[in-house]
Amino acid sequence: MTPRDIDHPHRLTPLGSTHNSVAIPDESASAWRKFAAFTGPGFLVAVGYMDPGNWATDLAGGSAFGYALLSVILLASLMAMLLQALAARLGIATGMDLAQACRAEYPLPVRIFLWLVCEAAIIACDLAEVIGTAIALQLLFGLPLLWGVLATALDVLLILYLQQKGFRRLEAFIAALLMVIAVCFVAELLLAKPSLGGIVGGLVPTPSILTDAAMLTIAVGILGATVMPHNLYLHSSIVQTRRFTRDPAGRREAIRFATLDSSVALSFAFFINAAILILAAAAFHTAGHTAIAEIGDAHRLLAPTLGVAAASTIFAVALLASGQNSTVTATLAGQIVMEGFLDLRLKPWARQLVTRGLAIAPAAFVAARYGESGTARLLILSQIVLSFQLPFAVFPLVMFTGNRRLMGEFVVSRGVRIAAWTVAFAILALNLVLIGELIA
């Protein structure tokens, strides 16, 4: 038994009725059937690694330096796999998500500070989704940015509907949109005809990434914007939707399948991010367009560069699917964080309206006053806020999963702790550099 198997005042039921709601086959079932039952949370988490906030850095890297920064996307993905595996382990081993663990382990002033910075990060993340969706609606239908921003308020109705249908339906919706994104980028890559040799070579790090100041800046941007803090809270909670046996053997099996689920899903996210950079390298870098850093610029140039009118439309469809997906997961994370840190439960519609309203207000103001260039700058600002908050999620996670009193027999090994602390301090250093570069 782990220390948290007994009743604990901080051990709440995450996400209400969805907790422990997805059945797991019994011992006689095959490993494939069990893995299928555990599959889902990892793909909800993977959404955050391919949201509109990541697109600009991938586009900038590919257009400016070709395939050279693919190795950076690969490194960021490996770091993300380790952190998400730790988040899943925490939730399964202790029965608490990361927010609940912070509430249980830290004094009130620390909890309040961590909650505030986490709420700021979730609002910033939702802001990126609002802007990304609004840009996609403008590109596809000519809808003015301001109207597109306001239209994202309707996402609240979609999220409420999906939650009422059960967690498996929600996961299926996310998976369907992920497939739309994947199909769109496969089509784009077939049209762009990238260099296979260039792709393979780009997966190998080169010294120029560290010696070239401009390349280093974009590399730091890719790394800093990849790992999303709200995903750590989200993952540690939604793994508890599975109805696995709450004994050591059941937890051990759940950790194994949950880790496999998130690793497969993040490999998928790596493909999407790599595809964005490869598309920019093949379509823009080779044609001499080396300063593409905004989504709108990429959309305008894709069709004439590739010589296929549908290329820009496919790109916009993928962006719209990305924005919709990220909206759902950011809203779920907001609910988990508020319940975990404060033991405060709002009606789902109230929580979602508050979060979405706080994101829509600045986006609507900037869209009305400054137009497309203003929303592009606001998108960058959202990444600064996310970068600032990330260490405040990563450091507690690494500390908790290395704490034998909290984790019991599921405490991570010495080697994993060393790797996790290395990643934590690397993220801290990279995000400090990123914040300095973005503010400068």
C-alpha cells in the first residue's frame, strides 16, 4: 500500500464523475486489449505539444535554417516523454494529481502562489488557442479576426456537450481531430516533396546550433515552447479515469500502460511538429523565403510556392483542428487546477466561461485595435507567460516522484531522478534565455 491509499483531506475526486469511469479488462485479457483501454489520456496531453503556440517557432526554424533544427524538436519530445511519464506515475501511485499533491505537501502561501502562476499559464495557453482558432477562421472563411475571437466563446458549448457524453467520447473527439491534423500534414508534405536526406541529416545535432546566435535563439524558442505546464497537471489527473485495481500490482500495470500511451502519443506530436518544420524547410527555405515567422505569412505563401491552390486551405484546416483540440484540453486542465489547489468546485460551464472570458478579452481588444500584427505579438506574449510558469510545475513534479514517503514503492530510480533533474534545470535555463530573447 502506498502512503496515500488511506483517506486524506487533500485527496479529492478529480473531474467528478469521470474519475474511475473507464473500465479495464480483467487479468485474462490480452496485453493489446488492456493497452487499448489505457490509450487516450496520452493523446489529450499530446494536443498541448502541437497547439498554435508552437507553430510559429517551427515555421521560423524551418524557413530560416531548413532541416537543421529537427534535432531540437526531437530533443524536446524526449524531454516531454520523461516529464509526462512522471506525471502519470504520480497520479497513479498516489491517487492525487499534481495540483492536489502541491496542496497536500506545501504550506498555504506556496500553494496560493503556485495556483496563481498556474492559472496565468492556463489563461495564456487558452489565449494562444483563441488566437489560433481566430486566425484559422479568417484564413478559411474570411471572418474578421475580432469576430473569430468572439466566436471561440461557442467552444464552451462543445466542451460541455463532450463532457456529458463521457470521457471516452471526449478522447475519441480529440483523436479524430488529431487524425485530421495528421492527414493534412501528410498531404502538405507530399505536395512539398521534402529532401529525405535533409530530414535524416536534420535529426543529428550540429555545432552550429550553439555557435550561430540566430539559430540558437529559435532552438531555445522551440524547446521553451514545447513542454506545456498545464499538461503535467492534466496528465496526472486524467490517468485516474481508468478503473484499474488500486493495489500494488494494479498500479504497476497502470503505470506501465500509461507510460506507453503517453510515449506513443508524444511520438505522434513529434511527427506533427517535425512536419511543420519540414514543410517550412521544403516550401519556404528552398525558395528563399527565410523570414517566415507568422502563421498568416505561411498560409499566404504556401499555395504560390507549392503551385497547388489547395495547399493553403489544407494548412488552415489543420490550424483550426489544432485550435479546437487545444481548447478542450486547456479547459480540462483549468478545472483540475482549481479543484486541486483550492478544493473549490465550480459548475463546469462557470469554470469554462471564466477561463475563456479571460482569454477572449485581451485577444478581442488587440484584434480590434491592432489587427493581425497585434495578435501575432500577443501569441508571442502568451508563450512568455507559459515559459515563466513551466519551472513551477516541473520542479514540484520531479521532487514528488523522487519522494519515497509520498510515492512508496513507486518512487523513481536514482537514474531517472538524475535525468529528471537534468531536464528540469535545462528547462529553467532555456526558458530564462527564451524570456530574455522575447522581451529584448
